[in-house]
Amino acid sequence: GRGLAVKRLGGAAGSVIRWAWHQRRRFMKFGVVGLSGLAVNQATLWLGHEHLFQAVRPDSLRLNLAIALGIAVALTSNFLLNRAWTWRDFSRLTVAPIWIQYGRYAVANWAGILLTIAGTNLLAASLGYSLANLTSIALAAGVNFAVNDLWTFRHVRTEGLDPERTQLAQSRLALALAGAGLVLALSTYLFGLDSQHIPRNGDELVYAQITRLTAATGHWLPLRSGMADLENTKPPLLFWQGIISTDGGSDWSFWSLRWPSVAWTMATAALVGWLSWRMNRRDALAAVMAALVYLGFLGTYRYGRPYLTDAPEVFWSFACVALTIMWLPRSLESRWLWPLLVGVLAGFALLTKSFAQLAPIGLTLACWHLQSVRWDARAFIRTRLCGLVILGVVALAIFALWFALDPEPAQVWRDFVLRENAGKMGQGNYLARLLWGGSSLWSLAAGFFINAGVLGIPLFGVCVESWKHRSEVSSQHRMLWVFVLVTFLVFCIPDQRSERYLLIAMPALAVLMASHWRWVGRNAFVIALIVAGLVIAGIGWLSVLLARELGVSAFDWWHWLVIAGGISFCITAAIRPRWSAVGVAPACLLLYLALAGFLSVFDAPLGVWDEGGISAARGKRVWAPENFRSVAEQERFLLPGAEVVGFPMDGPTPEAASTGDLLILTRTISAAAPPGAVSSRVDITSRHTARQIWEMATGRVEEHLFCRHWLVPVSR
């Protein structure tokens, strides 16, 4: 028996040696690709750390982002080179789509990394850490090569043909889109995140002030604000997030406040892609398109980056919907386990935004349950109602933690429940406001397309064609349409209506667009590409106007490259049929990146106070004009150590201002410096009057769109 075992072992060893000898040329190619990956990794690491993520704070986060980008780019580069060169003889015979191969390749590489770490630790005691590490690297390289040769690239059909050629081509396109789209999306969403001029809602500064003053108390609750009756404008989860991300207010910067919003947005995009992949029979192209479409929505970019409640609210709300669809039919048949889980998810949505979020979630699930029992009310009450009650009780119990933990629950009730929520009902003539005006149900319906931005053009086509093909829509896709419709109907009820209320339904629309885009004529996508190209060209024209005032050096060189590249991409995608549909979302991301590059002029160095101004203001009271509540809060980011006080922009200098204080004056960008000016910075104006808008449209852009702020002493 022992001799037979030795013989078998020797035969196995001989087989391994013969296989290794036969694969020697392929292994050498594998090693060359590995060395190229090292160079790509180092170059990407340098580019990310020194340029792409230069504004990221703290430095440790910037380094980790650069490392992650370097690993992702090098991994993708190595995979493509190995597939095209090292295992080229098997590339046409593979059964698995290219994106499946990429996943296997990533698993093999991470297995090699773990083997290197484990081997180094095990052998360090006997060989020393240096030799142990080299031995482990060699062993891991051999295992990595073997796994890729035997698993990643060598699953082939015996007849040597792939009848699913169309699916393979789509998978290749999906992989290319995923790689390029991920880099473009991260660059777009992270660039300028520390800027004061990103597209945002004015409430961001209100929330920032509440976070800062609450953190200054050293307690999580009660929430504090410098504005009367605005302490409890939103539940505490967002403010707790801000306290944690700014290290208790000590790292007070826009970047520290905002990066969690981007993380929530990216998590929602991943959830959108995953759901689309599951609902479309594991179609990689549909998954990538859904994620990119969601990130290309104007509402996602505008509200998914600033320090607002929208990004986490959308994630938690859509998670209730997405996970329920993924685990059908068990999710609807479960009596208590699934309702308990969804109740927890919904509870976090409530604790982020409002108890009102339970309405669209609960009513959507109720409609799905009724549909699953074929609208049999008795069966619904007998088998499904209890689960929905459990869900609602759990969600409201989590929201009620705010009242249980806050030492001033009566104040929370008055501020949040009565004024912030109930106060939005019954303002004036309800029927008139419902049917006419800027807060009507028609404007709310248009909110879906406003949130979509340029993508609203093909979105409208998807809505029309989905209605025409309604008999072909699957039950899961119908469930998403129910969620969109219920969200719209629920938020028609308040007297105050806003497109922001519809943001929780935008991920569902992204999935539906990725699923049904083939029903829409190509012209819708071409028109969207033309609009995107024209907007990018308009940004380029404004950039030229501003460069004429401030000098071409005011813009980074890459800004002009993005402008030219964005216009070229839109034209190319519009004239190439295969690019038109898949190119709209990347075109939107290029548009946002061009806008961010234009707005970056109003950041350092031209858009901030110089060291002389900061030193002059430190320890002094600075009076800042504001045309919206808490707008003066932004000067705290620019004048650290100063006591910033806001006053109405159209009003006179406050009586409380005294000699020794400083005042911020606003003038046109080309106006002369006022007497005694200490420092200045350029800025972009907002909240224009109808007359100013008309004058800008007729050519007086520089006079009304740009301005210069001056820091001057108060004189009495």
C-alpha cells in the first residue's frame, strides 16, 4: 500500500512537472504582464495621489483611494493583456462571458495576495521575513498562474464555437463600460468635493451649522442651531454622520462632511446594477448601464454629493424595494422574518429623513402583496397584513429612538412633527395649488425628468414605449413601475411639492431604462447627446469669457481637454449607432466634470481669501451678507478663527457692527477695490432676478454671473 501511494505521488508530481514545462512560455508571458501591471499600478498610484485626489482630506484617505484606484486599474490592465496575449489561443473558444472571466481573474489574484500574506507569516520564523516573503510571492505566482490557466481562461467548448456570440460581444462592451465608467464616475463625483460651488441645495449650510454647533456641545442630542426654530429640521442620523466624519467637528471641511454622501450614492449605484443584473437574466450590459444611468442623473449628481439627507435616504428606501424583488417569492411569503428585515431598513430611512418615508415604502409593498394574492382582500388580510404591520411597527420604533434619546422630546414634536411635516399641509387654497403653479402635481410629474437631466429625453421615451409594450413587461418590472407611481401619488398629497421628494424612485427608473432602452428609437439618445454636447460647449464659452478677465492660467490645462473631449465624444456617439444608447450616461458625467472644472476657478487660489485676509479676520467679527438662511456659514470654511455673522444682503450694514469688525462687500468682477480693502476673492452669483437673466441672455454675462468679494474694515 505504501509503495502504491509513493508511485501515485510520483506520477502526480511528474504530471505537474510536465505541465509546468509545457507552460513555460506562457508563464514567461504571464510574468511580463505582471511586471507591466506593477508599472501601471505605480503610475496610477502617483496620478491619483498627486492629482486626482489632491483635494481629499485627510491624507490617509487620499492615499487609500489612490491605492484602490491603482489596484483596480492594474488588475484590469493585467487581465486584458493576459487575455489578449498570454492566453490568446483560448480567447475565442471560451464559454464564459468576458465579465465572468474578469471576476474569476480577480478571485485568483486576491487568492494569490492572501497566500502571500499567509506564507510570509508562516515561513518568517524559519527563513526570515525577506526570504519568506520572496518564497511566498513565488509560490503565489505559481498558484495564480495555475488557477488562471485551469479555471479563468481554459473553460472551452469542445466544438470550438460559441453560439452565444452576441452575448459575448455585449459582455465585452459591458466590461469596457464598467472600467471606463467607474474611473469617470469616481473622477466626476470626487473632483471638487471640497468646493463651495458644487451644484447643491441651500439647506446644506443649514445642516452644516446644526452639525457644528451640536458637535461643540459634546453631546449627540439635542440638536443645536444658530437659527430660531431650526434645531430639529431633520432627524439626527445625518448630523451624527457629520459629527463622526469630521471627528467631532475638529476636521471641519466640506470634504469631511460630503464624502459619506458620495459613499451612499456609490452604494446605491451598486445596488441598482445588481438588481438590474438579476432582473435581466444576468445581463452584464444591463447592469453596467443601470449603474451609469443612475450616476448620470442630474438629481443624483446634485443631491448625492453635498451634505444632505438625500443620499442615505435614497439608499435605505431603495434597499427595501430592491432586496424584496431579488428574493421573490420568499420575501412576500415570509410572515415575520422578511418584514422584520425590511422594517429595519425602512427605519433607517425614516431616521434619516422623515417618518413620512414609510408611506411610499409601505404602500408599494402593500400593492405587491395584493398583486401576489390576485387582489383577494380576504387572503391579503389573512396572510399578508400582519407582516406589513410588523414592518411598520419596527420602522416607527427605530424612528421613535429620536424621541426616546432626546432630552427635549416636546421640542422635537413641535419643530419636526407639527411644523416641518404637518405644516406642509393645508397652506392656502389646496385645490388651486394642486392643479396650478410651481408646486402643482404637473410640476411634480415633471420632477422625474428634471431629476434625470439630459437623460430625461430617453427616459420619456422609455415611459412611452413601456406603456405601449405593457403586455410584454415582466412582473418584476411592473413592481418597479408601481413603486414609481406610488411615490408620485404619495408626494402629491402635501401642499408643498418638490422634485427632491421623487429621488427615492430614481434608482428604479435607472433599472427600467437599462432594461427597456432597446424599445426606444435611437433618435432619443442622439438628441440627448446633442444637448449634452451643446451644454459642454456653453461651459467652454463661459470659460473663455472668464479666462479673458482672469487669464488663461486661471483654469487647469485638463479643463480645456475635458471640454474638447466631451464635445468630441458626444459627436462620435451621436454618429455611431452602436455608441448612441450606451454613450449618453458617460456624456452626462463628462458634462458634470466640465462644469466642476469651470467652477473650480472660484476655489483656491482665486476664490479664497489670501493669508493676509485670513490673518486680519482671525479673532474678529466678520459681517457677511446672505440671500438665503445660513449662507454666511460658508465663510467659516474660508476664514477659520473668525466670528462670522450673517445679515440680509439687500439691507444696510447692521447697527451692531462696530469699529474693528470686518465687512464683506460684493462688487462686479472688474470694479475697483473699495477704500481700505484687506483682501478679495472671485465668486459666482446666484438667485438672479428676471431682469438679470434677460440681460445675461443678451450678452451681459460677465456683469451679472461673476463677482468679487472684498474684505474691508467697518467704518462708523
